[in-house]
Amino acid sequence: MKRIFTLLILALLVLPQLASSQSLSNNQQKKILRQARNYLYAAEYIEAYPLYKELYESDTNNSVYNYEFGICIYEGSREKLNSKKYFEKIEELNEREGKPELFYYLGRLYHLEHNFLYATAAYSTYMAEGLPAGKVGVEMEKEVNLYILQCEDGRDLLESKGQILESMHKQSRNVTKYQTDSISYVTLENLGEEINSSFDEYGPIIMDNSEVLLFTSRRGGSTGSELFSDGQYYEDIYLANFQNGIWAEVNNINNTDYFNGAFVNTNDHNATVSVSPDESELFVYTKSQCDIIKRNVGGEHGTWLSQESFSENFDKAGVRISHVTISPDLKVLYVVAERHDSYGERDLYTSILQDNGTWGELQNLGPRINTKMDEVAPFLLNDTVLYFSSKGHSSIGGWDVFVSHKRDTGWTFPENLGIPVNTPFDEVNYMIAHDGSKAYYSSSREGGYGGFDIYTITNSEVKDIEDIEDDSTLKKVLIVDVFVDENGEVKEDTKKALAEAQAQMEENPSWTVKLIATAPSKDGKDGADIAKENAEKAMAVLVDAGIAEDRISITYNSSDRIASNDGPFKANYEETVYFGSDSKYVTEWSQEKKVKPLLKYLKEKPNAKIYLSGHSDHVGEAEYNLTLSRDRTDSVEKYLKDNGVNNPIRKEYFGEAVPRYTVEEVSKDPKNLIYNRRVKIVIF
């Protein structure tokens, strides 16, 4: 089914727990299932949840109950990852038949976990096997193709920044610290349940020497006490004061005298938008348009003047302004608008104040900034630095925060703020406090109090080892590449690197080390097995030096050097195409991202030789897996030839005989199974 459900607030963790069900008769199960499905199809997840829970507890191995219970939790809960075990149970039971969206949901869940490789494989399987027919299928294909591209960007980001996630240190319920390099840290702090609720909070604005916080909330107790169509209350603006190091005295602005009647929340949507750098102009969203509230700065909070309509400056048919940020001199605007010339649904535009006091025509910032997706929530730090959120560019999922710098030639290509600021969830409303001490933004990341929560981001740098005594529990993963000589002994350069790692680990008890080894196949022995032995030799050096084994991890792979009758060849170009479970198809994403660059390379290498090796996982019968690995190899060969490749191709297929990860290793971490479903392409 297409993703058109309305997201309701389903606090699964606080729902009354049902007692373990007694055995249900078949008639009882049919009756409960029928009722549960009625609720599920109507997107009434709170009502469906206890019924599916009862069915699941009556038979935890029923694949239908697992499937539909998983959908109920995923679609209705803020804690979507709680649904994963139910979908994975279906794979364990090997009962995927009749569950077309299984791999869509697995893809989404792996994606949200930063598990981009597994997400791509699950998406690919869904594309090959689960797409519905007709218009819905076309729309879903577009959606999933976008997710696959986001996963590719996510994998690129993890290659360069993955150690940041591994360094995560949870200092408290609300504070998480990440080490970005040897001396720098990023601290993310959830503003806590004083500010954040089980509903959405977003749009933070810091005022009055960082002593006042204005923000938008969808919590209960809104002015009109009415629910909007998405199941949350209408937006209201709230205020908090910074006292004794925390945000406190949180109130609906209607219950304060902050604006002295110049602005009040109404029964409609009322939301924070932005404030000018001198805090003399506050932009708010009300009655489906942007308004402005000006104040004479002076006294404790200055004097607020009556609100004025702002969007009417750009009133034209088909134009809708939803966000505004203004330059320090109050003469340049950057706005979010939907117009006939938008590249996507919402684009960023600029307008310049004219000599007569009116705003000039909106100018689209162009395709360097705007994409076919949404661009929202701009924040102009100064005349040359613009932050905004986008679902396009190199987003790793949902809205990510980007920054662009204005040069003589225009705005630079937007740069993703990366991990840990961005996640596969949504991040919006990024803004930096006027004193530059920290940034504020809203994120729907896992582990919050509701949907969107407000967080602060603080960058810090440690220059001396004495300065990090209180941070001795911070985690860091050291990387050592393992090399051995022709006799299989650890090389001196590797021993030196191991000694350096040992010294650092002795000084920092929470640090760990990852040993990475690769090796070619030799004398009939797979390169991965040789690499494993080499990694274990390096591990032994550290263990003998007193480093505990649980602080050491190893990664090993074959370098896939292959010998032929013409003598040994060293690979000049290598690529691996991974496949979904039980699938033989080269996905459109693999064609675009994996094989097309290879085709370009081959155009300049007409005499190059191509080697294809097909592999499968160990699930199923060995004979079937052998055939499947052959079909995968044939599929890659066909794609190459269909695209004009005439180079000689040598093919082999091994079924489950040459896995990258053994059955024992997969049993310890089932997610490694995907690495065994592959076709290796090597160009000599």
C-alpha cells in the first residue's frame, strides 16, 4: 500500500501491558484479526495495537501476526525501530510469501539505523519483488529510488566520518558527546521534558541575551484545544526562561505578558519563524501566512508593536511564503516559497529592499541551492553564510541541515553538516545563538521525548591532555592496517602501529582498536581465511602486551587477486554488486552507481579482461544457491553486453562455497549475510 497513513501519537511504551494471552481458538483469532485489520486499514493504530499484541502473544511464530503487528508499530509509533524484530522474524521463519512490503519496511528500518548497505539490499529486493502495479507502483519506485540514493550518500559519509558514531558517549538521558577528531568534540543536548513533550516541538528562537526561548509546540492544551488532521494539536508559540543553568517556566505566550498583547496565539496555527539579528523584527506564521512583529529595543524586553502582515508583500496567484530570514542590515530577505518557477515543491528565494521601502521581486536561488525536493527553514548567520534544510542534495535521509557560503561567483554548493548533526531522520530549524556559543535545532531522531524535539549543539576543543581528565570515558576506535611479510610474519611497520595503539589504549581505558587485514587467495586457500589469520596474529601482539581481547575487533577480506593461464594479474578496477535475498536482478541503483562508472572505464580499455564471480548466502539448498549465483553472474554479464561491452569475460560461480563471512560468523551477526550475496567484478 502507498504510504498515505496519517501519523498519530502512539505512546507504545506507556500503553497498559496486557497479561499474557491464554490460548486462543481459531475462531477467536479470526475475529480479533478481522477487527485489528479494520483499525489498521483506517490508520487507527492505537486501537489496533492491543489486538495485534494479543494475537502475537498467542502465537509468536505466526508470520502474518508479526508482519501486521510490525506495520502497526512502524506506522503508528514514534519509536519505529521497535518494529524491526517482527519483520526480521518473518525472514527467520522464511515466510515472506504474500508480504510484499516486508523489504520496504526492513529497508526503512536499516536506513534509520545508519545501516546503509543492508537498507540498500532490502530496498533492492522490494524493487525487484514487491512493487505494486500501476500508478502506485510508479510513485513507490520513485520514493525507494530516492532512499537508495540517500543510502549511497550515507555510506560515503560513514566512510569518512563513521568513527564519530563509534565514539558516541551517552553522558546522561539528554546529553550525548561525540569525538570528531583527536581534540574536537560535538555535544548534542536534548532540552528535556521541560521543553519537549510527546508531541512535536520545533522552531527555536533565542532572544534577550540568550535568556528567553520562543518555540512552537503541538502539545495538548493549545489555545483552541483542537486536533489537526495529522492527529496533533494546532501549533502554538511557547516561551521559556533560562534560570540557574536550565530552561524553566515554560508557558503558552497567552499566559505571559512578554508581548503585552501585541501578539497572541489563536485557534489556528501559530508558529515561530525567525528573528532579525538585532531582535527588532520577529517573524511568525499565523493564519497560513508570515506576519512580522516589530519592537523598539530598550528596557528589559523593549516595546512590541502590533503585528503586521508580511506575506502580502509578495501576494500573487500561486505564491505561498512559509519561512523568512533577514540579513543583519534588514535589507535582504531569504524566504521559502512555492511558486510556478520552483524546482521542487518549496524553494529558497531572495528579495532586496527597494529605495521606496518595498521588497523587490522574489529571485529563485537557482539549481545550485534548490533541488526537485523540498528546501526549508533558512537561517542567515551573516551576509555570506546560509543554513537550510533539504531532502535533496546529499541528504542521508529526510531533511538534513546544509550550509552554503556566498562568494563573488554566487553561493557555493551546499555542504551537509554531517554526522552527528544529521541523521536518517529529519533535522530542521537550525539556528546559531547571537553570541555564537551554541546552535539550536529540531530533530526527530531516535531517543527523543516525542516526534520533533529541540536540541542544542555545542562544539568544543581540547588542547591539552589534562583538559580531558573528566572525559576519560569517551570512546574512540583506533584503526590499524595489518601487513605481513612473505613468511607470514607481522611486518615491522604494522608492529610499530600496534605499539602506538597499545600506548594510546593504556592511557585511555575506554578506547578500542580495529585491525583490518586483506590478503589474496593462495594455494587453494581463500584470501579471506588468510587475512583472518593475519589479523589474529596482530591481535596476539596486542593481547601479549596486556590489551584485553574485548577491546580488539578484527575485519578481514580477500583482495581477490586472481591467477589465470596467462600468469598472475593484478586487478586494475574492482567493483562488487550486492543482491537482495533470493534475487538475481541488477537494480537500477546498482546500474547507475556501480556499473555505469565501470562502463566508462571500459570504453578506454578495449583490451582489458573481465572476471565475474557469483556468490550466494547459505540460506536454502546448496544446489539452488549454486544456480542462483550463476544467474546473478549471467545477469551482470547481460547488462555489460547490452551496454556495448565486447571485452572478453570469464565467469565463475560458487554458490555458497566461498562466503565473505562464515556460517559461524553470520550466526553471531546475521546482518553480515548480505556480504555473501554478491557478484565481484574485476578488470585486468
